[in-house]
Amino acid sequence: SSATYAINNSATINLTGSWGLQISGGVTVNAGTNTAFNVACDWSNYGTFNPGTSSTVTFNGSTADTTQTVNNGSSSFYNVIISNTGTGTAKVQLTYALDVNGAFRLQAGKFECNTKNQNYAGNFQLDSGTTYTKGGTLTFDGTGNLTDSTASKQDLGIVAVSTGTRTMTTAVTMTG
């Protein structure tokens, strides 16, 4: 069956616990402008997620030794913040390619790309004390700054700039 759900502009959605978010096949979720999703669990999308302009999804799990998975299917996000404060082996891990049409910020914790391709149209920021584990091809398909504030610069892996200009505000490492 199919269904469409609309989320109001400037709404805040807090998803906690072990349930996770699952958008089933045939279901469409339309996020409003400036909608904030705070996700402390897994994100699984088998339907359609339409991000509202300037909407932000923050993956903010805090459980030790837990992997928080992200699968947005063929849908995109607008802004994404990774702020996982879990200790030990805790991390946020991609299980499907990632497309971010706005900014990406690794604010806290570990982000593992798990061989998955990623596309970023806005700013790409790695904060001090974070760990970014490269995956498939990292494509910058818009304009914005690339900032790596970590002590030993992260290896971004294979990087492509398909459109626009990317300004690197710090030294970065890119390997093939």
C-alpha cells in the first residue's frame, strides 16, 4: 500500500531508542522547510524521503559499542550532521550510497562509509577528534568549503569534483 506523510515547516522530530526509522516501500515522507530530525537509532528508507529546503538530519546515537546504520535508498538528504557520542566501537555506518544536497558535518564520533559512494553539494566539514573512514568515490557536486580540522588529516579516498568549485580550507589527504 502507499501513503504520503507531510512534516510541518520548522518541526523537530526526535527519534530515540532501538526502534529506528523505517520508511516502507510505497511510502513518501515530505519534510518541511527547516525541519530537524534528531536520530539516535537506525535510518532505513525503502520508500521516498523528500528533504525540505534547509532541513537537517542529525545522527546522534550515544550508546557504547553500537553501530547506527544509515540507508536513505535513492533519496537524498539536505543537511546531515553526524554527532554520535557513543564510546568504544560506536559509529555511524552507511549501508547505501549517500547524497547530501546541502552541508555535511562530522561533529562527533566515527563515520564509516563502508565502500559506499557519497555526493555532497555544500560544505563538507570534519571536526577535531572525529574519524572519517573512506568508502567508495567521494563526489563534490556543488560549491562549498572542504574543512578537515582533525589532528592527523583524514584520508578521503577517491575524490571527484563534478561541478562547481571546492575550496579546501585546510590540508587534506586524497588517495586512489
